[in-house]
Amino acid sequence: MKSIKQAALLLMASLFFYQSQAQMEKTVMVGGAAMYPSKNIVENAIQSKDHTTLVAAVKAAGLVETLQSAGPFTVFAPTNEAFDLLPEGTVPTLLKPENKKMLTTVLTYHVVAGRLDAKELAKMIKAGNGKAELTTVAGGKLWVMMDGKNIVLKDEKGGMAKVTISDVYQKNGIIHVIDHVVLPK
């Protein structure tokens, strides 16, 4: 009986510690789930119900290990709705094994080396007289600018995406949720 009480106390203490740690972390809600700064980009993204298409694409492209590495990375993460705005059939076509190279290019076009939070992006925009150029992991260019109080991206094809949730801190970088998929040339 004594060991059962000790086990129960230990379990309660563990739960209290876990809840205390979770409360100490500054989380952001994305897709109905808390994003924890102590977790990596993939660990958090798989919890977001708004990013199931992105997660499926990352898996299909074989980028899970890369996005779990030390980084740091800045990821502009399109929502499921953003993928739905692409022409019909685009996502299923990209997810086919024979299109892995193209999928990888599209996904890595959403990633920039380094940890660029909204404050840093705003500084870069100001220093660039209203526009900053970013080089993506894919080797392409993205331009970041302000539209009122919103940070927006312009891709190489002239497409625009608005950051809808900024500064989702990760152990290995930062995520900014965007409302459109950005595309390289």
C-alpha cells in the first residue's frame, strides 16, 4: 500500500512538473494546437490541424530529418487553405514520387536559413527602404515588405502571401504562418 501511495505521489508530481514547464514556455496556438518553443519545427507542425498538407508534403519530399536538425530555419508555412488555392490537381501531382524533386524545390523555397522573427524582418524591410530580399534554401529569392501592419511576401512569379501568424518560436528556428503558397520561377 505504501508503494502505491508513493507511485501516486510521484505521478502527481510528474504531472505538476510537466504542466508547470508547459505554462513557463511561451506558446502560440496554430491550427488549434499549442506550439512549444522547446520542440522542433516538425514536432510542432504535426500538431497543427491547419498544416496537414504541408506535413504530408514535407514527408513526401523526405525533408523531415532536415527540418528536425539544429538549423536554425525560418519557415514560411502555408496553411491547408493556402494549398487549396493552387490550381486543382497541383498538390496530388506534387506528392507523386516522380515529382519529388519539384516538391522539394517548392518546399525549400519556403525556408530561409537563420532565425528571422517579425522584428528582424521589419528591421530588414526598413533598411531596404520598404523591401528586403531573402535567399531561400532552394536558392531562390523572396521579397518581404509591409502592407500596413502586415508582413507580406512576394515570390519570383509575383505571387503574394500575407503572414497571418508570426513569431512561432521553435527549438531550431521560427515559423511564420502564411495564407498563400509562394512559388519559385
